[in-house]
Amino acid sequence: MKPAIDLVYFEGCPHLEAAREALRAALGSSAGTTAWREWRSDDPALPEYAAGYGSPSIFVGAREVTGAAPTATATACRVYLDARGERLAAPSAAAIAAAIAAAAR
């Protein structure tokens, strides 16, 4: 079964395209899953599990890909760190691919 993938962002997020690029790269290396849903953080239909996260946030199978907890400030930009502690605009393609593989098990 293919896990659902969600990208949550706020309008005007400067990191949105970086998150989309990471998703495209991760999905290129993952068998089966090829699409994701996008949600604005202020959308009343936003799934409950995705509420309270900064932008951009990515969920696979209703779980945030880095394991982070919500911050209750959905209109804030998120900063991610790579293995060396350097700042990233979005989670890495490797982190997303790992979350997809884990959710598929």
C-alpha cells in the first residue's frame, strides 16, 4: 500500500520550492509513490495531524518525516539541519525517502 504524502506550507513561504524539489528527488528514488497532496497551513480541511507545524512540513503516512513535534506556530518558517548541522530549507530527499520506505513496511 502506498503511504499518503502531504506537504504543508503557508502562502509566500520562501522554502516551498525547496520542499517540492526534495519531494521530487525522494519520489524518484522510491518505487510506487509518485504524488503528494499540498495543504495551506490555514486550510480548514488541513488534517489534524498536520496542524501546528511550520512551513514547509512534509508528512508520510500522517507522520512528520523528521519526527519533529508541532510548534503551534504554523505561519513560521521551518529550518532543518543536515547530518553536519548545516541549515536546510526543507527536509532532505534522503529523509523523505527513508520515511516513505518505513511507511511502506
